[in-house]
Amino acid sequence: MRLKLTVEYDGSEFRGWARQPTERTVEGELRRALDELYDLDHLAVAGRTDTGVHALANVASVEVDGGPPAGRAREALNAELPDDIAVGEAAAAEPGFHARHDAKARSYRYRVYRRAARSPFESTRSWWYPHVLAEEHLAESADLLLGEHDFRAFTPKETHHKVFVRTVESAIWHRRGDALELELTADSFLRHMVRTLVGTMLERPPEELAALLEGRERSEAGTTAPPWGLYLVAVRY
């Protein structure tokens, strides 16, 4: 049986998604829970989130044998998982379904906390940024991201990526209380792409961002925002 799992987690205490022998990771905890219930084969995920990054609806696919049927997988897995991970949905998937390769688009949110005083409740949930900021420029900068661009300026120079062109479907800044939140959907993302876009948009005017979207070097872009403000919100198939 192949399962499609929609997984949410607080990334604060994880060294990212990918399993590591000596570190606590989301994949490591999910595999441990799966191992308690099933004989499992290949596990794939739509978004291999970094250390400190959160997910509201990451998607994993896994081939399993034995154990609870698909209709009881969510409850059974959640009983085995720690408090900072939960399976929101579990369903039987088509035999060839692959969480990463079949994804058509991913959506991320980045939270920038704008209150003058820091908040202990936001310390692992957003980037506290009380500095002077031309908020009126952010909408213009977001509009520049729409369509197909070369995003090599927004990913580390040392990278496994060979192709840097991505297509952005939507990019909108929202004011929600004391937070500014960037909602961004694209066909796929480069490593650190959202975080570096956020840092650059906060530091640079729109005209400088426009030039960077022509495939400039990473050294010409701005700060990479910290991971704890980033959320994987949804994956579309």
C-alpha cells in the first residue's frame, strides 16, 4: 500500500527534514513512527525543509506493508509521533504517486514581525525586524517576482542545482496584525530562495531587485532571512 501523508510540524527543535544519524530530524521521527506500525520502503517528501523551518502541510509518500489500513493511519501515526509533529491527513495513493516528483507547485509563507519590542512568543515563529522599512515598496517588489526568472542570486553559490530558472505564480505581502507575511507560490524553489528574497526585499528598492532577477551572482543580493520565519504552507498536485 502506498500512503500519501500530509504532515505539519514545528521546526524549532529539528535539524531540518532529512534524516541524519546523530541529529533529531522530521524524517527521522516520521520513520520511527512508521517503523512501529509498518514494514516500510521508500519515503519521499515534497519539501526537504531546512533546520528551524516549519510546515503546515508538507506531503510525504511512502510504500508500506502490514499495519493499520489507510483509514486508520493518521490516528495510529499521531499516537506514535512526538508533540511537535502531526499527520493532518493520511490516504491511500495511486501506486506510482511520488510526493516530490508529482508536485506541480509549492507555497511558502515568510513572517516578518514588526513590533518595536520583541515577543517571546514570536522568537521561533518569525523574524523580528523593528528597523526602518519602506513597506510601500514591498508590493511592487513582489509583483516583480511574477513569471519566469533566473533566481541564481537567491541561492548559495555552492549548490547542486544546475537550472536556476523558476516560475512564480503568485507573490503577495499581507499585513496581519504586527506581522508582514509574504505568500509565495512557484513551480519549485531553490535552496534558501524564499529567505534570500525576503532579506533582499527588506533591504533593497524594487529597481535593484529587478536587476537581480536577471541571473546575477549571489554576492549581489541581500541578507538571507533566518529560517524560523519560514513555513511550507501547501503542495499542489
